[in-house]
Amino acid sequence: FVARGAETKHRVTIKNIYKQDVHISNIRTSCGCTAGSVNKNLIKSLETAELEINIDTKRFLGEKNTTVFITFDAPLYAEVQFPIHVYIRSDIVLTPGSADFGRIAKGEGVSKEINLDYAGRSDWQLEGIENNNPMIEANYQKLSQVGGTSKYKLQIGLSPETPVGMFRGQVFLKTNDAKNPSVPLMVQAMVESDIVVTPSVVDFGMLKPGEQRQVSVVIRGKKDFMIEKIQCESEHEWFKFKPTGGQAKAHVLPLTITSPVEAGSLSEEFKVTIAGRNEPVSFRATGKVIGN
């Protein structure tokens, strides 16, 4: 059971358990109330893809039974059916339909108001919010109740401790309706680091013994910052860099490699200490020395 206007998504992991790569050629649904998409069409052996199913709760109401059809065309043709069951409630409307914070910086505490409108029973109540995610803060306030209509204001927030990356979570609105006691509400955000290293992995590719090569690493911030020091994790002296001075939003770091005489793979982790920042940022350099 979901509220009208709620942003409703469900994600399913597809794993390729076979030795051959598989390819998804098409995704279709049996009803216009549902849409499906995958984050990648080619799934290599033992890798996974994510199927995202979206339900249109604005144009459709009531019980919906639909099917998502996933068509594979390699290595062999096959079609997999994924049944969907949902009931879109007409008595509860959420505006906006989810707590979607978009892109936010790490350490930035954010909050959003969502309006809940109910029309139906005169004794209907929102009794609480079930929240099992420590990164989510959820509260509510009753605004009015007249006859069979009620209005509530929800306050949904994300903790400054939310880790970098795509955050997806849910809270459940608990009501005194015995038949439909719980209403889900999505919470999501893309949490970005305040300092970004580009590229995060420097690939020097194939190198000859003793070869010297240079690339530029760019370290960007959302505001001016100063680099205090850069350290290598190992004691190898394959890499050298020119430290930058002063404060700037972007620092260009020339990174030079002098490959060893021994053939083999190279890998080095770098830690960059930023003034006033508790945790260093890191990037990695890789390469492979080929024999003469």
C-alpha cells in the first residue's frame, strides 16, 4: 500500500551465475502504471546489474497487478517475468512524493518538509514514524483535523554523518488504520565529498623498465583549501610529485613515475592531508612494467 503521489521505486539485483556474458535487449511492462530500467545491459559472468521498477502513483489509483518482462538476447534468447503487486491509496496524498535531496555535500545536514493530506475517516490518525536508519531523522506535526480530513507536516532530514555515495532509505508512516497501518516514504540523496580527486585512479598503463612518465592529478574542493602534505603508503620511490602551496579551490598535482627495472605490476596509494579537515583524501596510481 502506497500513498497517492508518493515516489515509489523498487530495486531488484540481477546476478549472472553463468560463465558466458548475458545481454539484456529489452524491458517492457504490461501496464502503463509501471516502468522498468537497468543500470547496465551487459552483465559479465558473476557480475550483477540493478533493475529499477517505478510505479506511477499520480495517474493511477487502486489495486494494480502488472508484470515487468526482461528480455535477454545473448548468449541465448530468454524472457523473465517479474510480477508487481501494488495498491495506490486515494485517501492519502504526499506532497512532494518523496524526500529526495538530490546532490548534497558530505557533512551537510539537510531537511525537507513533506505535506500529508488525508480524506476519509473522521477518527484517522498518524501515530508515529517507524525509522530504522540512523542516518535519517524523521518527525511529524499535526496541522488540522476537520471532519474526515486531516493535514500533517512531516520533517525528514539526513544526518551530516551520511557517507559519500548514493543513499537510499525508507521510513514508514504508522497510522491507526488496522487494514492499512503502514505507508512507506522514500528518502534518497547523492552525497558528494567536499574534496574530489580526478582521476581517483591514475593508470600509467604499460611501462618499460626505467621509463619516466608524468600525469596531472587535480584535487578540487567546494571552497578554497590548502594541502598540508601528501604521503605514499609504501616505501617505494617510484613516484614523485610537486606539492602545491597556498589556498585554492583546485590544485593541480604533477605526478611523475620512474618505473623500476623489474617487470611486474605497480600500485601505490596516496594520502592527501587537507588543512582543517579531519580525514585525508586518497587516490591510487597503477601501472605495469613489461620486460625488454
